[in-house]
Amino acid sequence: MIIDVDVLALGTGIAGLSFALRTSEFSRVALITKKSDTESNTNYAQGGIAAVLDEQDSFESHIEDTHVAGAFLCHDDAVEILVKEGPDRVRELVDFGVRFTHAQQTGNTLNLHLGREGGHSARRIVHAADLTGREIERALVARIKSDPNIRIFEHDHAIDLITEKVGDELICRGAHVLDSETGDVMSIRAKVVMLATGGLSRVYLHTTNPEIATGDGVAMAYRAGAKIANMEFIQFHPTTLDHPNAHSFLISEAVRGEGGILRLANGETFMERYHEMGCLAPRDIVARAIDAELKRSGDERVYLDITHLGAETIKQHFPNIYEKCLSVGLDISKDWIPIVPAAHYSCGGALTDTDGKASIGGLYACGEVACTGVHGANRLASNSLLEALVFAHRAALDVEKQIGDIGYVEVEEYSIDHHAKPVDPDLIADLTHQLRTIMWKYVGIVRTNERLEKAQNMVRQIKQQADSLYADGRLSPALLELRNMALTSQLIILSAQSRKESRGLNYNLDYPNIDDANFKRDTVISKNPDDEPRVVIDDE
């Protein structure tokens, strides 16, 4: 079955939703999501959106904080665009009906309460209590569902992008999409395609991400021929709740920002030994510090103490965290919060320009699946939702300029005849668990050449098995996700092996220092003619 639309957006986080809303003003839009309309990393974002709205703050300060957190690998133009266009995008969210937390007395015209998080030199975090992502999704989905030009396809899974070679240029023409409930495959033909598939941290055993964050967009973009950048920079959130009845529940950066104190089991503080900002240090510093302390002590966890803030303040600022902890028997107004780091965010992805355009024609990427250059080697807290808003807006403006000149081409339907062999779901689950365990053990917070080489060899074998199962096996979401996770893991490992320094989120004990002379640049990966990934040096 072939379906024609003007714009195809894959993913329903803040990037996909906001892009769809803007492009629906001049086109017919199809939105594809693997799960329900609000299942995304956006929905789990507790902290907020960083934007310069206070009269005591400045663009220059936000720009500097972003570069410092990014270990000076951020792209100057992208950061300036992010910071200077950000406030207008936040104001639009208010107009869309997003119910941010307000304050009685503020220094901003919107009367919004501005929080502070690690790495920020000022209060600039716009939030909706501690459930900002969920509130943004609520408002955007409500508008999406009332828009006659947008059609949402739920519980559908993109298999691969459709491409065409025009002269020397590769053009994206749509995507093949599996209907997870019927097993049928739709070939959706589009004038432009937006990848907004979100993150990839489910490739790790311990993660804050929902089950859908399996790196699908990065894998599809790579297979289509797009360039992928900076995959070595995986952010591990330093503070996730360590409790058997609360699987990887994220404790927001804002908790440290409001005065949370990191402690060892014996009550001793330790962050002052690692960074001058102490508990307000950027999250990569905090994650490595916790990792080092756990290895030194043999303990399984450290603790985050906010008891000194008082019960009323805690309930007011962190109602969701308070209730979640209380549900597992922790009263965080009296008890320390047991925490461990977990894989959280990918700073790399499909390489784009400042209009969200990927390296092949007709393809855009936005949000966590993209590498716009904003985050560099480490994302500054609460810049991610802002990045999705700003660059989705710019991508929509770019699409509007040219969509009238783009026509449809012939597209062949996807044949599922050769996908007939039954695949044991237990085998898929076992391979997936093996993969995630390998990535956690060997490609985690602290890396070595030996660990990366072991991971490379083991992941290669799993990828070969996944590709073999996909070649003739009956299609299922689990199989497609395993295929994508294995490829994405390969790209992470190759990128980490290629960066022979420790910068930002890539910390390698064999190369403990920053090497600006050789590595103050992006790590860009493209396909070889034999379909093997290679690192491109200086865009050769």
C-alpha cells in the first residue's frame, strides 16, 4: 500500500509535534509513532527549558555556559541561534497553552518561575513543576488532534527510508512503515521527511529512557547514506533512583540546582574533590565522580540529600519526584535518595545544518536524533527541549520555502514475501539483553581501548545475527529494534575508538587529556561502498 503526503514526520516528541504543527499550515502531514501519541523522551523530561528570560540574565552568559559544558566542541553558529531564538519559542509554547509554573515576583514579562540547574550560571529554567515534558506534550498533542491537516499513525514502526539517486545527489522520498498490529507494510511517499525519532539510550542496560528509545532514526539515516556525527558522546544522567520498585526513575537536575547535596553512604560529601562548582558541576563531571567513588568504595549507590530544604519546599518544587519516592517507601523530606548514574541522552546523531537539513536531500532531523552542533561533547542541562523547538521551527520555515517546487516520484511497494520465517521472540530478547549488557559494561561512563575492542567484536557478532534474522524473518517491532540497536551500538563504539582523547562525555583512561590539536572537531561517520562504517576526517 502506498500513501501520499506532503510531509512525513517520524516521532512524536517535542521535535516531531512542533514541526508537524508548523508544516500543517501549508501541507498535509503524516505523523508516525511506534507507541501512543505521547510516548517519547520529551514526556519524561522533568527539568525544563533553558531560555534567557530574566533581566539579570544574558544571551552571552547562556552561550558561554553551553560552550563550557560542551567542552568547546559546540558549533558557534548553532549555539547562538539556539540561545537567541529560544525565548520566542518559549513564548509560543505559552501561547499554545503550556501551563508553566509561575512566580509571584519575577524579573521576566511572562511571570514564570525560573529554576537553576547544574552548569548554568543563572536562573533560566522554565518548567512546569517537575513534569515539564509531559505538560508540553499534553498541549502540543491537543493541538495536533484538532488539526485536520495532520494524520497520526500510532503503533507503527518505520523500517527504512526510501531514497532515490538523482545525478550525484541522494534524495529521501519517504519511508517504509510496519503496522505493528496487522503486520502490513505501508510505503509512505513524501516530499520531505523529518526524523524526530528521539534517543538511543536503550542500547544500555541502565537507562532513564522509555522502551521506544532504540536509536531507530540514527540507524535508518545511516543505512540511507546520511552522515552521522559525535556518537561517542553519550550522556549518563548522574542521579537516577536506585530502587527495585522504581526502574531507572530520573531525579531531575533541578534537585541539585535547588541545593541537593551528594553524599556517600557514610554521609560524607565528595563533589568538592572533583569540581569547583561542587554539586552544581556539569552532569558528566558528576557522573564520573559517582562512578569513581563507587569503584573506590565498593558501594552500589550514593545518595542525594534534600532534607534540609523542608517538606513544603520539596512538595512545591518536586511534587512528582516526591510522590514517586513516597510510593516506594522513601520520604525525601526525611530520607536521602539512593541514586546511580544511567544512560540518558545522545549528543550525536544525524548531522544537520542550522536549518535541520541532513546530508541527503529531502531529509531533515531534529531533536535527540540529530547532531546540530549545539551540544558539542556534553549537553548543558535543559538545552535539549529548547534545541528541539528552535530547530524544528527553522526546519519548518525551510520546508515552506521549497515544498511547492518538489514533486512525487515513483515508489515501489515494500515486499514482505521474503519475511516469512518465524523468529523466536526469546532469541530476540536474549540478543537484545546481551547487547545492552555489553554496552553498559564496556562502553559506559569510563572507557579504555581494551574495553572498546572487546565491545566491537561482541557487538559485531550480535549485529550479524540480527541482520540474518531480519533478512528472511517475520517482521516485528522487537526484531526491527534489535537491528537498529546493534547498528547504533556499532556507530557509538567506532566513534569512541576514533576519539583518542578524553573530552566531555567521552572519557578514556588510555587518553586522559584533551587534545585540541587533533580532536577539536566532530567525529563524522559515513558508509563505505562495502556497507561498513568509516570515520570521515575533515569531510574528505
